Amino acid sequence: MDVLTTLILVVWFIYGNHIIYRYRIPSYEQTTEDPEHWCTKNVYVLTLISVAYTYALVTLMVLILLFVVCTVHFQNHRHAIQEADDAECA
């Protein structure tokens, strides 16, 4: 169930990005010619900030994960070299 929920949220996020960036700067005024296509400026700006925050958070998490993986890898590599040197000396 958690996988399904995560998948739905990811698809929703991608679709939301498509909707947001498709319009770039929408009309902030409701016109009589096209009363369906407009958006309040505060809502649009808040949406852009929310998406940017999500991208920044995901990027930060990936960088932290990469740092941890590299640190563990190099520590294991150094430990293996030290064990090999100790085996040669004995």
C-alpha cells in the first residue's frame, strides 16, 4: 500500500509540474472572453515556491545519500587495504 501511495504522489507531482510550467505566467485577471483560464497570482507563486522547495529537498537528500555511500565505500576500501597490509606483515 505504501508503494502505491508513493507512486500516486510521484505521478501527481509530475503532472502538477506539467500543469504549472505549461502556462509559464498565466493570466491573473478573469476576462469575459475566457473566464475559465486565469489564476490568482498568490496561488501561482505559492505553487512555484512549493515545487522549487520539493526539488531542493529531493536534491539535498540525494546528495546526502551519495555522501554517505561514498564515505562507507572509501572506509571499507581503506579497511581492506589495511587488512591486506597486516596479512603481508604477519
